[in-house]
Amino acid sequence: MNTFEAIVLGIIQGLTEFLPVSSSGHLVLFQHLFGMKEPELLFDICLHVGTLMAVIIVFYRDILDIIIALIQIPSRMKQAGGLKRLLEIDTSIRMALLIIVGSIPTAVIGLLFKEITDQLFGSITVVGFMLLVTGIVLWFTRNITGRGRPVKRMTTKDAIIIGIVQGLAIIPGISRSGSTISTALFLGVDRKMAGRYSFLLSMPAILGALILGIDTPALHTTIPLSTIIVGSVISAIVGWLALVILLKVVDRGQLHRFAPYCWIAGVTTLLLAWFG
């Protein structure tokens, strides 16, 4: 892999990690087009580190509020008159709980099906079909209107369902952001909250995937360190821009506008797999 290819893949990762069109699917497809018969796991991991930094930059205030709230749990619980009351009135503590609960099914699915999904990353046929599925899910969000529930009215059941969906998004071609935000909207969660929760929930998932990815024999790579750094920086910058744009799209109720792209990309990928 040369620097130009790393820049292209960094742009693809940055755009597709947050735009609801599946970053894993696009990385598999473009690595195939660049003649990489086996996925470059170390490079992929570093690109995800870049987009993780984008999430931290955009949501640094929420992250800081959650960390402070967790540190101050004893005093806040005393003031509130108990944990149950604290969860009702403190949005930061409630968000922390929802993130923890939602991360559990994601982690279980990721651990149980890691070997299977690693094999799927070599199949662009799977990517093509799953992009079509992503498009269908996004399209149905067009029927959702009106205001939804804020964080104070989100339940642990909501978090578990969204966490399961996030876990299933390890299949290349299924958009993590698209599927989790859509699911939150289907459950009646407020648009802004749906986007915010989706990306805060992504942080433990990305960190977990990084930890699992580090402990693998396939991590060896011949790609120069400078090339990996360039790709990672590009993914962080482009990811930040894509994240800001997507949050505005979700707030306007226009998530379904990405569905046609997913269908076109899916059909194109299948044609490439079958006739390329």
C-alpha cells in the first residue's frame, strides 16, 4: 500500500464510519479494488483510532460530564436521596448507565462471533447484500415524525435492543451508525438523542474492537508506519466533518436519504463480486 491508497482509504473510513453507509463494507470493497486479497487489520485498526478521536472531539463535553458524574456518584446520590432518584434527575448518570447496558450485548456478540466475522471481511458478496439491507433499514425511517423521548425517558430495554443491533453491525456492509440510530428512532427516541447515544455507545465498541484486534496473528503488516499515520490522520479529520454533517441530517429527519446510495453501492458491489 502506498501513501495515495492510504489517503483514499482514510477518506473512505472517515466518511463511512459516521455516514450510514458502512465503513467496514467500503474498506473491504476498496481494499479489494486496490488488489489487497487479505484485509490489512493493523491499518484498519489505526483508521478506526482516527475516527474514535473524531467522536471524542465532537462529544468531549458529554464525555467530560459523564466522567465527572461517575466520580461524584456518592455525593450526588446522597443529594438526590438514592440511586433510583439520581437516575431520574441526573442525565449524565443515566447516560452512563445506558451506555454500560448497551455495551454488554455488543461485547457478547463481538466475542462470540469474532472468528466468523473475520472471515466475512474477505467476502465482497456479503458486503453487497448487507449494503442492500442497510438501505432498507434507512428507508423506513422516513415514516418517523414528531418528537421522541429524551434521555430521561430512555429505558434499559431500549439500550439492550440498540446494543444488540450494534453488535450485529460487525457484519461488513451493515452500517453501525445507520442501524443504531434507526433502531433508536424506531423505538421512539428523540432524534438528537438517537444520534448522540449512538456515537457515545460506539466508543466502548470501538475500543473493544481495537483490543481484540491487537491480540491476533494477522496484525503483522508490511505497510510503512508513515503511511499508516497519514491514513489515520486523514480518517480523523474527515470523520469529524462527516460526524457533524450526520448529526444535522438526523436532527432534520433525513436519514432515509442515504438509502438510495446504499442500494446503488450494494448492487455495484454484487456485480463486481460476480462478474469482476
